[in-house]
Amino acid sequence: MNLLRPGQAGYADEITGFQTAVATAPAAVVAAESAEDVVAAVRYAAGHGLSVAVQATGHGLTAGTDGVLISTRRMTGVEIDPGTRTARVEAGARWEAVIEAAGEHGLAPLSGSSPDVGVVGYTLSGGFGLMARRYGRAADHVRALDVVTADGELRRVEPGSDLFWALRGGRDGFGVVTAIEFALLPVRELYGGSLTFDSADVPAVLRVWRTWSAAAPDTLTTSVAMIQYPDLPMVPAPVRGRHVAQVRIAYLGENGDDVVAPLRAAAPALADTLRTIPFTESGSIAAEPRQPHGYHGTNATVSQLNDAMLDAVLEHAGPGAAAPPVLIIDRLGGALARNPETPGVGWDSSAEYVVRALSVVDGDGVADVRRAHAKLFDALAPWTTGRLLPFVYGEHAPEEVAESVFPAADLRRLRELKRRYDAGNVFRAG
């Protein structure tokens, strides 16, 4: 077990993740290379009365720790079984490694918009991605988990176990997952990309996309993003300095050009990248940034998307807003509205859309960003049904977050299981 303390060489690098707005100063960080290292780290923490937190890529980091931080970034093993269409992935692996390995066999995982994100954290959070309306959440397709619990034991948990239920969507507070096994899908390619529209056309595009997405088949997963691009030389000329609406498409059916024709007719596009692509290029659809930075974000699931709601979105996040966030609206429904064969922690499957806001922040700007986000989500409150855990970034009150993202019955069960598996509250981040 490689244990580093403050001031030692490598400590600062080891605790740094993609999210830089959350300060953390653990008493020790363990650079884990194996499940045995994780076992040793949990036993060390328990023996010294220290809490345990875990970090792979740090994309979903919501709170720091003053205890022991287990860094799993070196645990990057990926095994593909093409016969059973199954992947076994270690705790630190990113989606890009799974996408490439599965693609060699004509298979694809239920990854999200960014291939740079860690597989385990995304899945345990209840993440949904590019094929979600056809196949549901990644957590719905998990077959087994290897997890080190608070007693320092490495366990294999499978369907039928309370712990298996809790981890898939409950995310924090029950142990450190060292490996995950999940089903892959027989998908080689899809019709995907984006249509980008100028600021003057954003109101019309939002309404066309709303009507069009409401009738979308389950084979189509789509979102619309509103983005204010900076006026900087490295930004592509068509969008430099502009506030745009970008409609993102991932379609598993045929005749993709016919399906998106109403969108292309909505307004002239600044950019049109829609085409048939191999799934290994699926990260190009959203083309999300890969460089670490600080950010704060929240979201709301909503029962509908009416004109009053779109007006609120435009007022608080559109071209005229004082400090517009990146605003993304995802179409839900399809498989996301159906009960999976092996349920995990629940979410609002009746919601039609999720509205999410994300703003880049530094140490002094978080309060202003929270106030700006609150104005938007207060306006959407009459139609809000809940929040989704994968899109809560930078909040530091786990209890408050839990009460807003989990159904009441599931939260009671999670608390009961927390007392059973971690009575000493070793995993305090949950």
C-alpha cells in the first residue's frame, strides 16, 4: 500500500481531480493499484478512526475529506468477454478504454457523453448516456460488483443482495467498488452529431426541438445545450463569441437524415456534424472539455416542457442572461421510464425531461453561481418533480442532496443499509 501524507512528493498530484472547485486535504492518500491495496487502506483508516473517501477521475467530486482518500486511478484493467457480451472493469478505468476494447468486438457500453469520465462513479450515480432511451441506465445492466466494505472485507455482490441494490444508484457510503461487471450491447455504429444554431434562432430552435423530441422514438436519445462560447482564438470561428443552441443526437435507427429534417428546417445551422459514425467516435457528439476546471451545477427533472418554462430558460440562461450557464435539457422517457429487470435505487422515471445548469467557478464565485441557478430553478418549480444525482456538482451537504434525489422509500432503505454495513460511518461522504 503506497500511503502519502501532506508534504510528501506525489501527494498534491494524487488528490487532484477533474473538478478543481472542491478543496480537499486528506490526512493521507493511498495510491491504490489493486483490490488488496484498497482493503489495506480501509483497514488502516478504520484502525486510526479516520473516514474514507474514494476518487478515480474526480469528475463527480462533491465534497473533500480530511480522512483517507483512496485514489483508484491506477486500477485501469478492462476485460471484454465477447461470448457473453460482458465487460469487467477496474475502479479507475475511464469509458474511453471500455469503448475502444468493446468496439473491437462490435460491442458498445452504455457510456455517457464524455468518454473521459470514470466508469464506476458514473454507473453508481445512476448515469445515463447516449443510448439511454433505448436501453436505460448503465446501472440497470450491472451484473456484479467487487466492493470493500467498512469491515475491510472484499465482497462480490450480485443480484439479490441488498448491497447490490444500494450501490447501483446510491453511489456513496457503502464501500469502495474495486471492479464492476456489466452487459455490453451489439452496437457498432449510430447516426450522431449535433446541429448548432446562432443566438437569434435559439428561441425558435428550443420550441421546435421540444415538439420534435416529444415524439421521438426510443431509438433516439437527444438533448439541447445552450452555450456561451468565449471570444478567444482557440474557439472555432463559427461559434467564437456567440451564444448558441446545440442540438445533440444519438440515433440507433435508419434514415437518420429524414428523422432530423424538422430540426434542419428550424433555422440555418452554424455547424452540422450529423452523420453515421462508429460508436468509438461517440465522444465527438458533445465534444466535452477534457481539461480539469472548477464548476458548480444542479438540475431538475420536470413533468413537461411548456412555453412558460422555455421562456424562463431563455430569461435566466439564454443569450440575454447576465451570466448564462451551460444549460442542457435532456429528453427522458423510453427505456428510462420502464422498470429494469433488476431494479437499483429509484429515480423519477415519470419525468419527461431533465434541465441542468453548469457554471465554471473559482473560489470566490460559487455563491453568485448558486444564486443565479436558484432563479432559474425557482421559475421551473411548479413543474419540477425531483433531481438526478449524476448532475449535482460541487454541493457540500450530502444529507440535503440525498433528500432531493432519492425517493422517500428508497432513502429510508438506504439509511437502514448504511447502519447495517457501515455503523461506524467510515464512508462519511454518503
